[in-house]
Amino acid sequence: MTKKIMYNPPHPGEIIKEVYLDQLELTVTKAARALDVTRKTLSSIINGKSGISPAMAIRLSKAFNTTPQLWMNMQQSYDLWHTQNQIDISKVESLRATG
């Protein structure tokens, strides 16, 4: 049985905007330039339309002195919560080894 995450974790883009861009008074354009990505790419993440890729996680970790794992874990928590709340697994059978 899969244990459900009980809260709706924020999209990593919200964290980037609120914790980093807003606090550091950075524009999306300036942050995108620093991350060596297009403004469109960063804007898509901040607006929750795209997720954090491993490559972006590495860029963010260097830019904001964090770890890639932080960003990947955030994305995974977000994706898992939303997927668990969207799919119906009532007809999935439990398969267990006997013995």
C-alpha cells in the first residue's frame, strides 16, 4: 500500500520566485541570464508550467548555493502528490511473493 503525502507541496517554481528571486530582488531576465537559460525557460518553471530537470537542478544548486537533490526532491514531491491525487488505483491488484 502506498502512503499518500498529506499536503500539497508547492511547485519548485514558487520557491524559486518567492525565496530566491523576490528576496534577492532579481528579475526573471537577470536570473535566467545567471542560470544560462532563456527567460522563457525560467518563466515556464516559475509559472508552474514546466518542472525542474536534472540539468536545471544543477544550475539552480550552483546559483543559489543549494544541492541538486534539494531541487529534484522538491519536484518529485510535487509530481508524486499530484499524480496520487489524479489516478484511480482501485482496480490495481496487489502482487506479493508467497512463501
